Amino acid sequence: MILDAADFVFKPAPAIARARRILIKPCAAYPLPHPVTTSRQTLEAVIKGIRRVSDADIILLEGTPTGASMQPIYRALGYDFPRVLMLDVKDCIWVEVENPLLHALAVPTFWVPNVVLSSDYLISIASFKVMKPIPHFSIMNLVGLLPVSKYHGSAAGGWETLDQFGMEKVLADLYFTLPFDLGIIDARYKFSGGDGPAEGESEPYGRIFMGEPYEVDREASRAARLQPEYLDMIDAGRAELET
């Protein structure tokens, strides 16, 4: 589903009204404005939509690739929503979750915050970041849920251990291991990036992509004229699970 960002009103699925705890994973690892990060405007629209139908606990959860604290970044981005708990991945209790694929592409288990597993509805809100070779859409956004201390390898920071496996394979494995209910790509602006988080160009785009994470990433990839391999790997994984 592709919506006009100027008139975006979040209409919750019936499952949200039944949920007791809703977890939102924004794209918010850097104190930089949209489109590098999820816009406050889109995040606020989603939270307001949830509150129209539910009094559930709402949790924002994000981590940084360096292990730095998230709280100053939340403040810098203006994420000051009432009755919303803002957590840092590095401060969570982590549990090891098994990949349901019979033949994992890269990672047979992932360490993830236990609050993800105890939530009833999971939403990934990414920016429309057209990075090459891998676009940073709703599934790539899930990498920020992984504790960097478990995957940093021998370098100064980041997920170097995962990079060694091949990040596209990791994304496909992560999609099956952390089955998020909803993917939203905040495409008020399109960001075409380089190597660093702020290296690139932004341009007005005026859209919101919304749907199941695989479907929404596929739709955004078509719009950006990209063919990321991880989506084809997910197709293959789905076929495996169906047999």
C-alpha cells in the first residue's frame, strides 16, 4: 500500500486493538533528521492511530551501531511522546532465538532483546534510504535490534561479524526469526546515500509505504528500481517452510 504522506492517517489493524504491548522499531540510530531517521511526524501519526483503538503499552526500541546511549538521540530527534516507553537495545536482557529455517542462510540463531518476544504486535518504521547494494528499508531496519556487543567482531563498532556472513543472507534469516507484523517506510523524503549515515542526497518524495515487511520492501524496491537479493532469498525460504 502506498499512501500520500501529506494526508497520512494510521489506521490500525484489528490485531492492534487486541494487543497489550506494541513495540515500534524506528530508524533512529543517529541524531540526524529525516530522511536519515524516521520523521517525528510519521511516528506521531502511528502512535496517535494506535491510541484511537488501544490503551496498550507502546515501546520504542532502538540501538546504535557503536553501543552509544540512545536516550540523547531520542531527545535530539524530538521523540517525546506521552505514555510511550523509549528503550535502548544495549540496556535490555537478550535471549537467543532460533532461526526457523531448516537450512539457515547465514545465522542459525540471533541474540535479541527479550522485550521483542514479549510484545504482541511489532512495527518496523524505516526511512526511504536507497543505499547500494542493499536498500535500508523495513527489514534492514531490524538489524538495529541486535546487540552490537554480540556482533561487533574485531573492529571499533558496528555489526562486522554479520557483514562477514553476507548481509543480504543475514536479512533473510532475520526476517524469518523476527516476524514483524507491519512494515512502514517513511518516504516523505527519499535519501540516496553513500558509505556514511549522512553521506548522500535527499529529495522530496511525499509517500508512505505500508504493509507486511516483505511486501513493503518489495514495493519500495520497485519504486526505487532496485532488485535486492535478500527478497529473493526470502522467497526461497518461504518455499522451504511450505514444503
